[in-house]
Amino acid sequence: MRAFCRFERDVVRSLETEYKNGSLLMTGTPLPPLRLGVDLGGTKIELIALNPQGQVRWQQRIPTPSGSYRATIEAIAGLVQRCESELGESGTVGVGIPGVVSRQTQRVKGANSVCLNGQPLEQDLGALLGRPIRTANDANCFAISEATDGAAVGYRTVFGIILGTGCGAGIAVDGRVHEGPNGIAGEWGHNPLPWMTEAEFPGPDCFCGRRGCIETFISGTNLARQYREHTGLTLAGAQILERVDAGEASAEQVFEAFLSQLTRALAHVINLLDPDCIVLGGGLSNVERLYELLPKRLPGYTVGGECATPILKHHHGDASGVRGAAWLWGR
């Protein structure tokens, strides 16, 4: 009985939010065919308009206003309005953000674009546009994109990983975001690296306030850190990978450590969630050796010594985040 009351209360709150935003979508009322997705980054805002077949109808990027929440949401609203004016159609709006909206407070938390934190982004942007807005973490948007019409089509539970400057992950189930009651499902990068070696323990400090997080080992930034600690040279991740391809012994040794750390981190996910597939995105996902070596090494850490989980390369590349934001309303 209590569970039903909580469900009923959540439905009422959802309908109240949509009503306040000026667009109460009644059961059975078809959504407009246009899907607008916004990728809100620290330096750029990108909008894409897709038709139900996933074809791009309109796409544009603008700089993100520096440090101003109000200017940021006004810039998003202006971009949406420009798109709809030029197409002569309106659509649903989904926004990928570098954080999450708390389902308890309805405010943004955990965003590295700090002007967003504590702000009721869904309500404020919805009021500017006169319709309900859906948001999700940018890594969740990546997972949704690849599950909807990317590398993971046909897989029910998708774990999508972005290996870039940092590392993040998102979960899609049946083509929909799985966030959990705290909005943090997929926050894989801020769990401790499993099965640390003596040399790795306790791990570097992380910006989240803890030590030894997965992100402090397997991101591009920390690939560069490990190379610097090993050689004394400061190089970008891409330069290190070039040296790996050239057969440099130091670069190969650092890459081998990175591969071991990534293998252990993914095995932890498989032991807990056992997703139907794992999709890799971000700059480091373009290392083709990962797709050959990871499947061979994962059984060494998964329960039972077997691992049939496909490790897939992204299909949409840098466009996955903004496409996933568009698909937050479904196809």
C-alpha cells in the first residue's frame, strides 16, 4: 500500500511539473515527431533536431556563456527557438548536462560547470520554452544514443563508457535511461579501482574528495600522469598512444598498466550488473587494440572465469551525447 501511494504521489508530481511548464501531455496524446537534443558543455552548447528515423534535420553549436546560469539557459532557449523557427515545427526537448538533476530537490548537483549546481534547470528552461524538459547526465545520453540507433542496437542492458579527459558511464535499459532514486546510476568513475596492486594503492587524490577512484587511473588525463611519473616527460594522451604504436618501451609499459586497470574496472561492472554489452566512447575508445585485448583479459577477473560480454566501439562518436539527449523522449 505504501509503495502504491509513493507511486501515485510521484505521478501527481510529474503531472504538476508538466502543467507548470505549460504543456500537460495527456495519456494517448502523440508527441510531436521532432526530437530536439541539447548537449550542454563547459565551452559549447550543441543542438540537434532529429526525425523519428534518426536523420538530422538541423544542427548548430554556440559558445557556452561563461559562469552565468541565467545566460546559459537563455542561450539554450534561443537555440531551440531558432531551430523551430527555421524548421517551422516544434518538438520535444532533452538536455544532456555535466551533472544530474536531483529527484529529491529538482536541482542540479555534481556538475563541473559549477554555475549549474543548485539550480532548478528543468523548471527554468521549461518555463522559457513553455513545455516539459527532460535532462540526463551526458554519459547516460551517450548510452541512450548507442542503444537507440548506434553500436548497441538490439541489446537490452547497455553500459556506455566515455574515456576522455575524465571517465564516466551511463546505463540504458530497453532504450531508456536508468538513473536510480539518487540519479547516480553509472557513476562508475568514482568507485575505487578494484584489486589495486601494492604500487597503485591508495591511489591519487580525486576531485570528488576521495582517493583511488577509477577516474584517477583510466582517463586520458591520468594516462598522461602515469607516463609522466614513469618517464618524467609531459605528453598528451594522444601523443602517448602514438609512441605506443611506434613501439616505445616506456609508452608500452604505461599502456599495459592502463589496460590492466581498465580490465579490472570493467570486470567489476560485469560482476555487478552483467550488462548485455559495453560500449566505449571518448578519445581513448579509438585505440583498436582495446577491442582485441579486453575480451581476452576480462575472464581473469569475472566470477566463474568466463566473459561473453561484447565490448563495442561507439557508432556516433562525438555526436552520441547530443543524439542521446534528443532520444530522452523516446523515438
